Amino acid sequence: MNPHQLVFWILSVIAIGGALGVILSRNPVASVLFLIVTFFAVSGHYILLNAQFLAIVNIIVYAGAIMVLFLYVIMLMNLNGDVEPQKSKLLQFAGIISGGILFLVLLAAFKTTQLSTTPINASTSIGLISELGQVLFTRFVFPFEISSILFLSAMVGAVVIGKKD
């Protein structure tokens, strides 16, 4: 077995185990920690695909900032199983039906997917930051600048809304 394949399978087991830990954990803080483990495993997959920029952004943005935000929200909410109202049977039935429909859609998507046995060439420079910068600032410079203006206007709007009279 190729070392890349071994690392892929180890990361896959870690990612699936972390995802199952998120779903099956009764403690919300433990669920967030399992989600962080899953994000690190996904970042490992990005590195195997030679997409270092995506791996670093995934670690910084998702495993860092978003998960810290989730932890703060969970701690501020002070979730208790004793005071949480019980879900009605109709709501539980609707959840089971929607989950089943999602499962059928995923099953149909996987059924129509064609698997490729050719390995990905890791020596290409497709996922590197220099390639991303070249494409971003040549072909997509106008949408990039428009999105930066949109973000700037959203920040100004947030300051105006949040400002006290």
C-alpha cells in the first residue's frame, strides 16, 4: 500500500469517527470538539490533494474562529437537558421523514456518480496559493473587487445599525 493511501485511510477514519462523534455525542461541548477533529482531518485531505491554501484556511477559519464562536454560544446558552422541552411526536416524525428523504437523495447521487480509478497527480500546482492568486487577480479580478465592496458596505451597515443614538 502506498504511503499516501495509508494517510488517506487514516484521515478518513478520523474524519468519519469525528463526524459520528458530533452526531452521537450528548454533550454539546464534546460535539464541538469532535467537529474540530473532523475539520483537521478534512484539512489533511486537502494537503493530500496539494491544496495547501484550502487546508490552512479550513484550519484558521473553521477549526479556529467558527468553533470558538460555537463554544462561546454553547457556554452562554447554558444548555440543560432538564429544562429543555420535549419534542412532540409530530415533530419527531417530520424529522424522520426529512432525514429519510435526504438519505434517498444522497443514495441517488452516489448511484449516478462514476468512480475514477486513476490517481490524482500530486505534482501539479493546481491547489497552490500562487495559482489561486494568478487566477483570482487575472480572470476574476472584477468579481473579487465587487465582493470586497459588498463586504465593505455590509460592515458599514452593521456599524450604522449597531450604533446607539
